[in-house]
Amino acid sequence: MQGTLSKLKAQHTKPIHYFLPLGEELISLNEHIGKHVTLTFSGNIYCCNCGKKTKKSYSQGHCFVCMKKLASCDMCIMKPETCHFDAGTCREPEWGEQNCMIPHYVYLANTSGLKVGITRHTQIPTRWIDQGATQALPIMKVNTRLQSGLVEVALAEFIADKTNWRNMLKDITYVVDLKQAAAELLPQIEAKISELNTLYGEGAIEILDEEVVDLNYPKLESAQKLTSFNFDKDPVASGILKGIKGQYLIFDTGVINIRKFTSYEVAFHCE
């Protein structure tokens, strides 16, 4: 079976059920755990937006032209606190209205340890699964992406805002009392929350009292060999599939971040 890769899809079951999108096909992966799986890159990359062949992938699967023109590829997607929609300089205002000027959640998660993150309401729990979180807790609801980014920056002064993927795959984590962590963190940014409510209107930043979400991943064992397969250097990723976590397939021979190779044309084979 051959097609262009897209990021892994997942269903929040126990354990999480993963699917590998390959062109128009959707391959259920859980039943292949324990089997020998081979992914072979054809050498072709097709832009996930316009479909044109490109020598190099930009911004996870785009050609250079699309990367430069799409709002979804702008730097503010990586740094939401720099959202410039209100300045009238958004590359695609309609896209911005639909994706950035909508409710966002600020959350705490346990990935490679305690971290803060943000996501649209439509991406819960997908965002947490993509990051390999074992626990997650929404702590605030805000009106826009910019506001979520400003809160995240404030919290990032006290806790991590990135995941150490090696530790995440090795399961070098521990159970975190996320509710207790929230109770300790929120008073430390009380002044910032008050400032944002004054700036954007009372109630723009809503403190939540949600339950912790637990996430369990399908795997026979944690990653033992953290060598990363890279289709730009070697067209073959192969080995016994030991598990799946975040956007990573975990083999006995190494790991591969599927999302990184979005739009790469790949053949899937399982023995």
C-alpha cells in the first residue's frame, strides 16, 4: 500500500487506537504492534495544500509557495502570543476568524514532565495525544488564540512549555497531581490574568474546574533505542513495531516521527 503520509489519527480509547493516513487509505495500526513493519519512502513529496510535487517539505508538508502564503504556516502559529490578526496583517483573515478568533484552552499536561500548552476547543484531546501526554487538565478558557498565548507565556516562567521527546518515549515520567499544580500556579499569574481581563474585558480569561484526563498508549514496551529514522537520509524505516506514542512509531530498531514526514510518499508493508 502506498500514498502520502499525514499525521497519525487517534481515537481516545483505552489504549488509544491509532491510524496511519496513507493517501486516501487509513491503516489501523494497533493490530500491527508486535509485527515487522516497513515504511519505504519513494523519493516523492507532494504539497499537502496544492498537491504539487516539491523537492523539500516546508512547515510539515507544504511546498515553499504555500508555506509563504498560508496563515497556518505563519510564525504566529508556533508563537501564538505574536498573533497579529487585530493589526490587520493576517495572511488569510477568514482562516484567522475560523481558527484563531475562537475559544482556546490553556492546559497542564504530563508529557516528559509537567508542561503548559494551549489548544483550540476542537482539538481536545487530539492535541494531548499528539504530544504523548499521559495526563491532561484544562485550566483556563479564553476568547482567542492571542490571549491563550499570553497566558501560556506567563505560565512558562514557572514550568516547561515544551516536551522532551526522548524522555516522553522512554516513559521517564511520573504521575503528577495536575489539580494541585494548577492550584499552586494560578496565584503566581493572578496579576497577569487581571491585566488581561482589564485589557480584553472582564471574563475574557475564565478559570476552569475540570477533571484530569488520563491517556494510555498502545505499546509492548517503552522505546529502548532512540535513534530517529529520517527519510531525508535513508528511505527505509523498518523493524518490529513495539508501540505508538504521540506522533511516534516505536520500533525495536529506532523511532520515527510521522508528522515530521507529512506529504512524503511512502509504501507500508507488514509481515
